[in-house]
Amino acid sequence: MGELALSIKDLKKTYGTKTEALKGISLEVKKGDFFALLGPNGAGKSTAINIIVGLVNKTSGEAKVFGHDIVMQAEDAKMRIGIVPQEFNFGIFEDVEDIVINQAGYYGIPRKIAKQRAEKYLKQLGVWEKRNHQARTLSGGLKRRLMIARALMHEPELLILDEPTTGVDIELRRGMYDFLRELNKSGKTIILTTHYFEEAEQLCRNVAIIDKGAILVNTPMKQLLKTLDKETYIFDVKSGKLPQSTKDFSITPIDEHSFEVELEKKESINRLFDFFSQNKVEISSMRTKANRLEELFLSVVKRGKR
């Protein structure tokens, strides 16, 4: 097995006396991986990340970053991590270049080297032209890119991104994807939390799904995709009554003119249209349901309850 960038063993976090945010999770991320941590709000993603970076104290268990214990060797562990939080946390009245150079100073990096790195990362992320502007003048997407540049100033071995494309338009998002791919190809280990399954699918090689403080799935992305054995379609009705569920088809009304149907991928959709014809339902339009993460998550949860 290759060197581990992150090793978590039986990590638990209890707030007060009752709330279990983490229920003894175990996780390994290899050096050089591009890893996705998926889950709904309140699943435990942020708690796990905050423990790793030293913002929250664990209740019990163990976490190591490149072999350095986050408690016993906290300074060594933190030096190897770059964190891009979900919320903007820089001085909005500071100039862009000053924000990243000052960040380097916290890690003892000489100003000359800091200026070179600032130019390098701000150019790569498309923010260099705004270097003398106050951060408050940047768009949401450029602020997000500034956060990434700041996290890279001490050139950490592990980059953790918490919902990095929140508020980022499509064009900037694609550019960010390209940058992160190249960064990963250069050897940087990246952990990504996201609500966008398509984002994780495009970028990540391995994935873990967490819910209610427990890891439900930890597998290669390609293997996980194979579990998506169902597709959900949305139909708009031109005429006729909305059809009802049968033993063959699971039908859920959306409103008085549309409904969705869950269909096995191996199932021929022609059978479904035969069913509509028999029930005198005329369809005006059809589309696949976009939220694949929701479908995947529900599928995983259902299997976990069996």
C-alpha cells in the first residue's frame, strides 16, 4: 500500500452529552489521490474536516496527516495541510496580493519567496489582474479562487476544499476544475467535499459517503457508479390522467401535469410507453432527473438498512 496522506481510525465527536456528530469513522486517503467526501448537511463532513485541521477537538480516536498525529504532532500535521473553507474568512478591505503574502508570513516564508508564489498562484487561478484591488470588489467566483491561492502559499502536501464551487459561475467553475486536475497531477493530494455529484464524478478517483456521523460507503468512484442501477425520468402530461404506480412501475406525482418514474436501467423504456398508451396518457415531454447524488445517496441508504 502507498503512503497515506490521511489516516483516520475510529474517530468520534460528541457535543455535550448526547449529540454524536461522528460515530467512530475510519478512513484512509492515499498520497496523490483526489478524494471526495459526500453527504447531506449535518452528515459529519465539516466536523471531520475541522478535527483534521485542528479547529475542533475530537472526543476519541486517531487522525494522522502523512503519519503525523493531529494532536501529538499538531504543528507538523498543520504544516502539511491547506484548507479552503466554505465561508470567506479574509479581510474584505485588504488587497488581494496582500492577503496571500500575509498568509505565507504565518508559515515563516520569506517575503521574496511569498511574492513569487503569490504571482504564480494568482496567475494560475486567474486573479492576478485583481492583485491590487480590495477583496470586497471581487466576484464570488474570484473570491473562491483567492481562497485556494491563499491555501497553497505554504505549498501543503494535502489540500482540503469544502464546497469549493459555491457561488461560482459555470465558466469559472470549469477553469477551477482544470486547475485542480493539474494540481493533482503534479502530486498534490486533494480532498473535496461537495453537494454536486457531477463535480465529484468529474474530478475524484475515490469517494466516501457519510451520513449521520457514519461512513456508509468508501470505494473507487468507478465502482460506486456501478451501483446506480436505476434511472428516474420526469414526464409532462399533454392529455389524460396521471398514471398510478403498479407492481412494474414506481410512479410519483410532481403536480397535476407531471410525474416521475423510477426505472431499472436494464428495463426497456418502450414498456413504459406501452403502459402509458394502454392508460390513454399522452406525454408532451420527457427528461432525466438531474440530481444523481440524491438518487445515489438514497440507494446507498436503502442498502445499508437491509
